[in-house]
Amino acid sequence: MIKRKNTRQVKAGSLLIGGGAPLSLQSMTNIPIEETESNIRQIHELESCGVDIVRLAIRTEKSAPCLRSIASAVKIPLVADIHFDYRIAVAAIDAGAAKIRINPGNIGEEWKVREVVAAAKSNGVPIRIGVNGGSINRRKYPHVTAESLVDSAMEHILILEEAGFEDIVVSIKSSDIFSTIEANKLMAETRNYPIHIGLTEAGYGLSCIVQSSVVIGHLLLAGIGDTIRVSMTGNPVNEAVTGRKILESLNLRYTPFRVISCPTCGRTARDIDLLAIAEKVESELSARFSEKLKSSGKHITVAVMGCEVNGPGEAKEADFGLAGGQNGKMALFARGEVLRTVGVNDAVEELLRGIESAL
């Protein structure tokens, strides 16, 4: 069981962040906000993948009304990402942003920050301070370090605190795994604001998945983090799925089922395509049983194993499973007990029938 750091709680629309609230999953659209229908479709797609809150970039004050149109068409809260111009932040709040992301230091004079704070306060909108390797104070720090990231974040935090505002979410990221981890640990010791964690500029595909999982997993296991985003080049649906899988793997988000499978070896019969079987099992479980399992609150583990050695014995904790054999046969088992032998072509359907009868 992960013991999470107790942080101050803020509310972004209907979503609670920090203070023991469930960890939330974030993503960001990659479509200009002026293309409202495309943004709405992408947000719906992200929501179907388990995303709880979505950020959109707003570049001009004239673009803010687009946020109103998008917000009225989706259920989940939206974050307005703003730089430099306080008027965009105020307009975004007026247009229905549930949360805004700014760097107070680049908003300008104190009175401009106070205008943003006044609008956020009157509308119950939290402010996320986002600091990355490109926004540290270069006058003081020539290089990105954990200390320079936290010091830069504190400069922005103090601006808001001096303006009487504490509904703050802090995000400290760099493209370096080690400085990101250390900076977030240091931040967690410095203030109790909820922390948004991730690795920025993490790349794409497998490289991004690995690096982001290392950072996010490390911090979550240390009890740090109230909301997460995997920053992946390309379709944001892929980062959403990766983020959800990270949370599920740490039991920080409910999942109705888990499929485990072995990497296969020379013992796996050539007439058994274990990857295809595992993919089909996962697809069919999702289509047939997800809603039933969710409604009952149950969770099952299903194993797809390549041979008798890595079958019922190694996967005996699985509720149900298949283990490859020879001559086109597979063993159907449950909790380590072999129930019967089935043909490889019928194996998935036999497994699913067994699961259905047990639920």
C-alpha cells in the first residue's frame, strides 16, 4: 500500500486534486483551440481512455471564447494554458476554465498578477504553476538542477502567496529523469501544495513510455504526486493510455481485469501464437466483461502462458488462464488447477465461457 503525502486540496470544476483525492490523469489537446469541433472530439476520446482533466493552449484573448464552446460540450474540467498576457488568463476564467496554468513571473507587473488572482478567486479556479528546464531563473542558475527548478517554482509561488492566493497546484518537470525526481522530492518537503508529476519533452513511443514510467512510478511509490501526465509526442490518446496503465499497475486506479502473459521461449509450440491469443483475450475481456465487473466492483487476473512450466504453476495466482502445450492443445486452468485440455483454436472461447460461468 502506497502512503501518499497529505497535500492541500483544490477543486478544478468537479474534480478534486490533492488532500487524499484519487490520483487524476491529465492530457492536453494538440489541436489549435479555434478548431472547436476537433478539440471536442479529441477530448471525448481522451475521456473514454480514462482522462480526468484536459489542458488546452490559449494563445490570444480572442481565442478565449472558443474555450466556452468546448467546455459546454464536454463533461470533464478544462485547463487553460496561458503565457505572458494576464488578459488571456482573465478571459479564459470568464470563458469557463476550471483551472489555469501560468508562470506568474512572466505575467508582468504585480497588478497584472493580482487581476488574475482576483478572477481566479471569484470563480473558484485554482492556478497551476508550471516550471520546466526552460523557465528557470538563468540569472541565478546557469544549469538545470533540482535546486534551480524548485527555487524558480518558489519565486512564482511566493508571488501568488503574497497576493493572498493558495489554491495552487505545482508542476516541476525537466527532460532529465534525475533532476525531475529530486526536484519533486524537494518540492514535497518545501510546501504542501498538490503536485502534478511527469517528465517533460520525454519523446515518443517506447522511449517516452519507459522514461515517463520511471519518473512517475518512482515518485508515486514515494507517495508524491496528486495528478499525472505522460508527455508524449503524437496522438495524446497514447499518453493517456500509458498514464492509465501506470496508475493501474500501482493499484492507484481501479481496473476490472489484468492480463498477464509470459515472454515465450523455445518451449512454446510453434503452432501457438501466444501474442495473438493474449491480444484477443484482452480485447474480448474488455468487450464482454468490463461493465459487469465494474458494476460489481470485482477484479480478475487472467494468464496467457506459453508452456506447462510457466503455466498453472507460475501463474497460479491468476483467477483464470491458458497454458500452451504440444500438438495444438492448451491447458485451461483456474487458480493453479488444470480444469481440462482444449484445442488451441477454441482456447480463447473456452476460457471466456469459463469466466462467464464463474462471474
